[in-house]
Amino acid sequence: MTQDLPLIGRVTRCSLRGFVGALRLPEPDMPAFGALCSAEAQQGASQVIGLIYDIAIQDDEFARQIASAEGVSAEQIADHQANRQIPIEFSALAVGYRQGATFHYSLPAQPPLSLAPIYALPATDVVGFTRQLSFLPLILSAGGLPSDELLAAALQGAARARPEAERRAFLVEAGRACSRLLTDDLGRLDNLLQALRPQVSRP
Amino acid sequence: MLAGKLPQLEAALAGLETLDPQSLAARIAKAGDRWPGARPTAEPANSAFDPPPLPPSYHLLAADGSQIHPDRHAGALFYLINIGSLHLVAGSGAAPQTHTRPALFHEPADLYDEFGGLIPNELIDGRRDAAELGELARLAQATAGEPSLALLDNGLILWLVLQVRDQPKRAVDEILRRYLGHLRELRDLGAAVAGVIDRPRHANVASLAHLGELPLESVDDASLKASPYLGLTDRALFDRQLAHGQRSAVFIHGSPVNRDFDKAGHQVHFYYLKTAGDTVLRVEIPVWVANNPRLLGLTQAAILADSAATDGFPYALARAHELAVIGQAERTQLESMLADALLRHGLPARPSTKAAAKRWLTGRRRHRV
């Protein structure tokens, strides 16, 4: 099943709370902030569902030299972007896992292993996973992350995976769920709802 | 102190132009084959040439190689040559094509010479040099009929031939034959070829300038060795002579090995070129590039343009080097793959006792007495 999915990278390091993957440019499917992905764990028996919260491109001495130089040609820039083995590293927060056809909204029992393939979650699975909003606490409680922006991006992505007619209802429901979780932090809730609003107001 | 002699050296270089060419030729002949000085061409020795305009589109091919020499103490006996190359179409805006071609040699015929001795490292380096040029000839197949420049990260002379006294002659001849064959292929395909030397330490033009100051009758080993310019390099000289983008006159390489190249129609010439960051490169070219104004101009203008962003050294060569280089991690991985393969065939691959002992000892704390 997984062979048909778009591969976006391979795990380079991981823990129960998340994993870091790397890929080489130019992969056709660049991961995006707030996108859901999955990485195989437990020898394929489960897939950890990750939410991408950071994307970083490493540099090196040569790239710095070219970046600061005059007279860089279009071919040299294309060479750097397409050929040089500078990995793009992306970090994902574990927000649940899947065993068989069932999604679970807690941390997985085991993390994926090094070099486990990471796939973008297809739209049907995004809808399936976000049918329940039990993963919201894992995002809101994650420390050291831009968790509000991440949550807004994840919910907007989940809305886009749905038919247009269902998007508004999904976002309103998600807004209500956030309100219940953030009753003691109204400032934060207000920011989050603001971030969801453009999607809500769209006809 | 030495730098103070540069104006005198410049004057000596200019003085070459006042000499009758016949008289200079007589001094060069008297200096003998072993004299390492540059030989002049029709271009005045102290001239400087601006770069010609570049064609709107041209091919830039670059190759570089690296190697793992055989290690008698390792688990498996082999050597590896890895060639990295890049084919960039300047003016296209497209990413260049890159290639990495490793070749592993482990058969007895590869590893031992005709007398049963382990192949010397110099021969492996010579095979690498020939493989670099072979890769350029391979890439040039696709560019025939279009302006193309093939670059090597080294001089064009095959230094292995100079060491021939210490090497099995048949193997050296075979490498030289292959090397000259690749030069012929490149010439027949219409590509320009240039070997680029960064931070050259040569003083061949300085030697020529000194020779020009000696009266014919006093040209001998002692006077040639007593040059007042000893320690000064051509690079220092042309740093003063050239403005950014300019090249020096073309000279003929004075190496005795150049006779073999001359016989095959590839006599090596060279010039100095000032690129970005006041870098002075030595560019070595075969005679058929030196005598073809279009190819000669392409070497100057394309090397200059390709070096703009990389502090004066060609970008394409820096990338070819990056593609060719074999890191310690890759070397270790290769050795363990080879040991695995040997084990699968029932051949235990163990490092020598000496290598193993070294490994044990490096981890050990020294006991103080």
C-alpha cells in the first residue's frame, strides 16, 4: 500500500515524541509546514503519524562562498539547488499512530527506525485521522514549537482535504474544540481563532 | 627582499623582446634539454591580452579524480579510482549534469606488476590522470560541433612519465598511450582542453627571462643556477603584469616529457591568467589549442567567467573535485563491504597483525613509569 504513496524522505533521528527526516532536492514532493505524514514503525506493524513543524536546509562552506559572491551564474545556482547533496531536514511531531485501519491519538509505543521511509499522508487519510480532534492536546502541549501556528496550519490543511461544502463545518468544530482546551488562556485562543478565521469566512 | 627584485625581473622579461629570436634560440639550445625554462612563442613575452567575448552558449566539462591506494595491512587488497565530472551548458540556465564513476581494481593483473610486485602508487595516480582525461573525452562526445571547453584540475603533462626510471616502463608507456589517445579524441571532437593549476609554484618564465640576460658564451649550468631571481615565481611576476581578466603570452612547457607530447601532436603550452580576487592561475593547453585563436580565447574567457563566484578558481573544477573525493567514512564502508563479500566466498578478510595491533594500541591509555 505504502509503495504508491509519495515518499518525502527518510528518518534520520527520532524519539517517541517525533522524528526528523531528510531528503535531497529536487524531490517533487517537498514537505510543507503543518502537513501530516507517516513513518513506519514496529517493522511495518504501525505507522507513526507526524505533523511537520520545521523545515531546515543545511549550508556548507561552498554554499556560503557562492551566496556571498558576485557573478554567480544561473547554472551555478541551478547546480546548487538540484545537484548538491545538501539535505533538507524536516522535523515532525508525533500526533498519533495507526495500527491496521485504526487511528490512535496518543504517542506510539515505539518510534520509527533510522531510514524508515516517510510518506505524505494522502487526503483520504488526512480526513480519516482528523475526523476526531483528539490529537489537539498533543500539539497544544508541545514545548518549544510554534504550536499555535502549527495547529492553525494543520487544521487548515485538514479542511482543504475535505470537500468544499464540509470545510466550514470542520473548522467551526475545530474552533470549538480549541475553545474547550484553552479556557484558561483566552489570549492564545483568540490568536488561534484569528488564524483559522480567513478559512471560516470563505463562502 | 625577494619582492624587491620583481621590477628587475619585469625588466628582464621586457628585455626578451629586444633580443634577436635567433640569438635567444641559440641560448635555449645551449641551456640544454634539462633546463626547465619556458620556450617563447610568437607572442611577445611581456604582452597581456584581454579576454575575448564568450559565445552565447558553450559547454563546460570538468573532471577530477581521487583514489584509494592499496593497503597491504588492510583486510582486502584492492585499489579504487573515483572520477567526478560535471557538464555545464553555460547560458542555458539549466542545472549541470554530474557524474561519479568509481572503478574498483582487485584482480591480480591489476594489483601486481610484471615482476610480481605490488603496483606502485605512482602508477595508480597515472591511471587516475588518464581516467580523468578519458571522462572528459566521453563527455565531449555529446558536444561535438559546439563550443566546448574541457577542464582538468592539474597540469596537462603526465608527471608519471618523469618518474619512469623507478617504474615498470611498459605500464607507464601504456598509460601515456591512453592519455595521449584521449587528447587526440578531444582534439578530433573540436573541444578545447585546459589544465588549470591554482597557486602555481613554477618559475619557468623567470628562468627564460634570466637566460635572456646571459651572453651566449656564458650560458652553462653554473650561470643558469646562479639566477638572481631564484625564489621568485612566475605567479608573482604576472601578478604585476596582468590586470583582472588578462592572460599572459603563451609559452611552451620546458619539461623533457613534453617531447613525448610533441611527437603525438599535443606539445604542451601554457599561459598565466588573472581571475577574481587577483588569483593568478597557470593554464596549460595543447599546441592545437594554442594555435587556434577561437579555442585559445574560449579557454581564457570561459575559465575567467566560471571563476567569478569562486574566488578565482573555476567553479566547475571545484564541483568535480567535490564529486570525486572519497571521504574516510566512505573508505571504511567500502572496506567493510569488501570484507563481507570475501567472507561470503569463504575467504576470511582480516587486517594484518600489524594493522590490528595499531588499532588496539590507539585506544589504550599510556601507562606512566
